Amino acid sequence: MEKRLFLKGNESLAMGAIKAGCRYYFGYPITPQNDIPEYFSRHMAQVEGCFIQAESEVASINMLLGAAAAGARAMTSSSSPGISLMQEGISYLAGSELPGVIVNVNRSGPGLGGISASQGDYFQATRGGGHGDYRTIVLAPHSVQEMHDLALLAFDLADKYRNPVVILADAVLGQMQETMVDRPYQPLPLPPKDWILTGACGRKPNLLKSLYLKEGEMEKHNWKLFAKYQRMKKEEVRYELALTEEAELVIAAYGTTARVSKTALRLARAAGMKVGLFRPLTLFPFPEEAMLRLSRGVKRFLAIEMNTGQMVEDVKLSVARDAEVFFYGHPPGSPPDPEELLEEIKKVY
Amino acid sequence: MQQVFKRPQSLKNVPFHFCPGCHHGLIHRLVGEAIDYFNLRERTIGVAGVGCSVFVYEYFDIDVAEAPHGRAPAVATGLKRVLPDRIIFTYQGDGDLASIGMSEIVHTANRGENITVIFVNNTVYGMTGGQMAPTTILGQQTTTSPYGRDFRQDGYPIRMAEMLATLEGTSFCVRVALNTPANLMKAKKAVRRAFEMQVNNMGFSFVELLSSCPTNWGMNSLKAHERVAKELIPYFPLGIFKERKATEEL
């Protein structure tokens, strides 16, 4: 029988990371993700790994850069203000084509904001976040189980593409406890890491950099990165559809709002309304084609987010021209409850 | 005929791009000689700072990672934790290390990371065109202190070697200059000692090198050497500020 555990989302994610072979964690305290560094500080010693409480998020992400350059699986985690501080380093990771996993347990903002769950960092996560023309893969769990499962996947995708991968969770997903299945890790086939820095012994020196000054080099590098992002769009799109066949209205939501929407969906169905759910698991690459296909049948969409409207823009960009997209925003404080969403469904159904 | 002086193996056979009279070339050579001396070329990884320092990968025949501005000690920490048996050094200028990277250098030293830091202090931001640095001497004119650095507006030049020597985690901390043959020989010894500390797992080693930047100082190389003696050394005294003798002291 499968082993079942009762865990917090933050812990299940950290457990998954160690299972995926992450042996280097660098982080700095910030609520609501402190369970993650605390978990690593307890468990890294047992797997001969390394935990460093860095002096800042700026240092954390650059330690990750160094560990990734040496070929190790490494991660950091933080929450919104800390993730802002890491953007410089994430941009360098992308520019130097280095793998790494960055977990954002999204709290509210702008500024110091609050510690409640939010989806206010969607734009930052899906549009690169730092300077320059780059993207990170963004995974959006909606349960304690997925905090674990997507952590396993994140390390593989980071290595597959030599690119940073962001897990975009939120305070609810990090803090709530649920049962989860302790699944084994089955790694994807991955390319050899022949680019890492180990000392130039018996080979030419390896160089990891993002500076391109010679005429034409920068443009070439940007096109190379672009081709990688196109490949992600082709191969890595992940989403869940629930009750979308013959639906009159489809809710588009990810993370905690998708979770609440699932309950709202049941209430709506019980009230005789044909409502379905479209839930992206990858926010970048966004499931544009799946959305387009869906919108050839369904003509009404309701995007629900814990912000004032971010993912809804990707929904609008993806759907067929004759589809209508509505938006319900519930800015952070507490997550919306299912009855509240049911009322919104009724308004646009 | 016997060749008695040659390019260190750790340096590529390419001409330096540095300005005439700049000390970066000399410092590259000293680092290359130290790497060769301990036969470390094939297990050394350099971390380049931002500024004129970034080009270490053009000249060293070793693996190199480029760090964001000021973050080289954090990048070096990540590398060293994964590869404790490799030799990791950072190469950073004064803007990089003493201004934007102050936090990373202090905490890396304080953790006693077993790495070597080569700190090139020429009292200006070189690559960006000679702006005021945290080490700019009082009264020194730069493009952002056109009337001379004034402590009432800009604070005082920071003495990094002395500051880092106060940290328990620091094992070797020295300031040298390159303006005379005698000083150059002392600098060579200091750089070698810093790498030796790391080879022997003695912890954090730091070498500050007072360096000239004739272009941004607006003078020729000889005047720049004189300036190092007359203006820099009196404020930034040369010497060893800390040196652990044995690992038992760690």
C-alpha cells in the first residue's frame, strides 16, 4: 500500500526536493515559507547535503548560482519581497543558462504587504521577473500533494532546459496540512552536464557567463534562449480540465483559487449550471492552445484570481475572438469562499 | 639557451586589453603564478566580479563563473560547498566588493568560507569611466566627485582589509601594493600565501592590492606609481592584518 503522510505544503515540497536529489539549499527567513528552510536545516545533514541560512535573498540566489555552476541540484525559497530581491540573480541564471529551483510562497503586496495568501506575483513570475528578455518555467501547485510532485518535476525541468524553474505557491498552499502520497521519484531522461565548472582537468576551460559584448553575440544569445522558450511551449504545457465537456461557462483559475473553485463548481452543478474548470499547472508556458481549443466550444470564461487581474490577460490572449472573458478578483486578505464564487458564477452564467 | 621568465601556464597566451600602466595585468600574473606554484590549474575555478575584473575569463586558462555585481563571494560559496576539494577564488574591484557587495564579502568572511578573495583597490570605478568608489581618497576628484571627495557628503574611504580582519571567520588578511619592485615581491608572496591557506583548508583568505588606474586618475603610469606611494599607502597601510598559523586556531 502507498505510504500516506499528513503534512504542510511547505514540508511536502521540501521533502520532494530532497527526494529529487537537491542537496544544496540556501535561504533567508520570511513568512509564510519558513517551514521550508527549517525542514532543510533539519534534514540536509542526514543526506550529506548542505543548508546555509544566507545573509539575504540576494546572497541566497547567488549561492544557488554557484552550486548550479558546480553541477549540483540546488534550490532556494522565499516569499514575495524576497523573490523581488532575487530577480537580479534569476536573470543571471537565465542568461548564463543555469538550472535552479526557486519557490515563491506568494504573500501579499506591494511593498511589505501582508502574510496572507496572494496571487499578486503572477506577472513577475511569468514574464521573467528580472531585467532582460527571458522566461522561467512556472509551476503552480494547488494541493499539498502537488507541492511535492511539482518539486520533483521542477528539478528535472531545470536540468532539461538549463533554466531556472519557479514554483509559484501561496500562503494557503504552504501552510495548510493535507494527506499526501509519498510517491517515488522517477527522473526524466536528461542531457549530460558537460558544461559545469569542476576545474579544467583534461579538457578545455568551461565558462559560465551572461556578458556578450562583441557585435552580434547578444542577439544570437537571445535567439538561442527564445528557441528554448519555444521548445518549453511545445513540450511542457500542463493543465487540468474538469467538467468542461458541454459546459456553458468555464472557470480559469490556478493554485488556491482553483482549489476553492472546485468546490464552487460542485455547488454550481448542484444548482443545475453547466460549469467547468480550466486549471493551468504551468503558468509559463501558459496552455494557450488548450485554451483556444476549449474556447471553440465554450464561449464564456470566468478568470478567478487573488489579485486585481493578471492571469486573466493570458486567458484573453488565448481564447477565440468570439469568446467572452469575465474576471473576478479577490485581492489578498483571505481567500474567496465557494459561496462567494457561486454568486459570481451566477452573475455571468 | 634557457628561458628563465615566462608566462604562467594558468594564463592564456593572449595580450591583455587593460590600459597602459594599469595593474590588473600584474595582478593576473601574480594569481597565475600562485596557481602554477601549487600546481592547481586543473582544479581551480575563478569567479569574476563586474567591472574591469569581469574579463578574467579572457586571460585565465581555467574554469570561470561570472557573478552579478558584488555577489562573487556568494557564488564562490555555492561552488565551494559543492566542490570542497577545488580551489575557488574571486577577483573583485573596489566598487564591486566594498560598495554593492559589502554584505556578501562580510558574511562570506564571517562564515570562514575556505576561498581566496583577490581585491583590486584602485580607488575608482574603472570600467564605467572613473566614478567615485567607496575607497576614493578624501579630496580625490572623480567624475562623480568633481570637487574632490568630501567626507561631509560622501563619507570616508573604507579600509576593507582592516575591517575584515576583525571577523572571527577571517584567516588571512593582507594589504599589498605593486608600485615598486620590493612591494611587488611582497604582493607575490601574499597572493601565494592566500592560496596556500586555502590548499591547507585554513579558511577565508583575503588579499587587497592597491592598484593604479592611470586612465581614470588622469596621469601617466609613473605618476600613478607615485600616487600609490604618496596618497594611497598613507591612508591604506600595507601589512598583514591577520594570519592564522595553524588549523587548530580555527
